[in-house]
Amino acid sequence: MWIKKSELAALADLLARAEDGKAVDFRDNSEGALSILKNELHTFTARARAERDAANQTQTLFAEFMENISHQLKTPVTSLLLMADLVEDAPREKQEEFLANMRTSLMRMNWLVDTLLKMAKLDAGAVQFERAPVAVQALVEAATVPLAILLEVREQTLVIEEGGVLHCDQRWTTEALTNLIKNACEASPVGSVISVSAGDNPLYEWVAVRDAGPGLSRDAVATLFTRFASDSDQGVGIGLPLALAIARGQHGDIEVDAGGKGSGATFTLKLYK
């Protein structure tokens, strides 16, 4: 089959436009080898364009992510530098205060970096979840270890109303549960009770954390799992997104009951069977 020179020139022009990133439609409903080639080129360039757009979006999100990290680290670093300058010449009681504040800032930075590294692993698909039966009691006990001081300072009590077994990746689900309980601690008043319950149905197993706060507004619920969207002085907005990423990595989800009218908010981590 002969192909006209003008047809080849037109095809070359379309390829050049596609290479420049422009949307080009190669499709041809005619018969013959050239039409088959055009349709194959259309499929190939459409796929390449989609991959390029996805890469550009990933690059944009990464830049925003790094900007947010820089912003979150800047505050404790600035605070540490300021207190380091003041601590040497300060009275003894002030030195103790400065050192305590410096430890708090360092702990905050350590938590932030550790959480960001875990989130980066999940984003990169570098985590292999291994689900096995784990007692909810064991999950809660492990999840509250890093929160012991927070619970003690706020004089809060954690109660397991209903236990059971969860088929999950123990290490990562503990991490998710830690963030859900931490969120409940920060939302609840001093001296309150935070409750944990668990169960299952034909579709999924679940573990729920209910705080003793005033409940959540609709606007607050809408941004709960948006990274760095926290408007709280106590958080930076990455704990709950991390918990959600862990749940979804195990074919699960997190459901939120906003509460209100005397009832605290409830966060339910579901793992589908």
C-alpha cells in the first residue's frame, strides 16, 4: 500500500505538536495500515500525556509538601535558637523554664520528622501491610505508650468499653490508633474519659475512639484529613491523614461521627474483610 508524502508530512506535524505537549487527535476511521498506525499513535500519546500530567501533579504536590514541612519546622527551630541565646545569662529558675521549653520543641520536631517519614513511605508505596489477628486490648496498650505523659498531664482516662480481635498489621495499625487517641486527648477537656470500642459485622471489623469534647462542626469535618490543614495550636494536621493512609493501605477507611449536643466526636477505623 502506497502512502502519500502529504499524509506522512501531516502525521509528522501531529507528532511534533504532541511532543510539544499539545493535545492531538490522531484517530482515523479509514481502512488501511496508515489508519491503524494513527490509532496506535493516538493511544500511545494519550497515555504518555496522562503520565506526564500525573508526574507534573506529583511534582507540584511534592513542592507543596516540602514547603509545609519547612514551615512546620521553622517555628520550633526559631524558638530553640532564641532560648539557646537567652539560657546562659538567665536566672536559674528561668534556665529551667527555657530548658523545659527546649525539650518540648525538640520532642515536637522529633515527632514531626518521624511522622513525615512514615507518610513518605506510605506515599511511595514502600509499605507492605501484613494482616494478622491482634487483640484490640494489645493494640490500645501499645498505642497509648507514647501518649502516657499527655494523658497524665491532662488527667484523662482511657477506657476500653468493648474489645475483640482486629485482623490488621499490628505495627502500622498501632500507629494509626495512636494518632486517633492523641486527637481525642487534644479534643477532650482535662479530667475527662476517652473511650475505645471494637467489633465486627459481615462487611468489616472496626475499632472506634470517642472523645469527650463538644463535637465537630461540618467545616471542621471537611478538613480533618487534609494535610497541614489543622487550625489547632496543638497539632499540625498530619496525624489524622497518616491514620487514614494506614487504614486505606489495609483496604479500610475512617468514618467520623461529628457528635455534638453533649456527645463527643467518634472516629471509627474500619478494615474490610
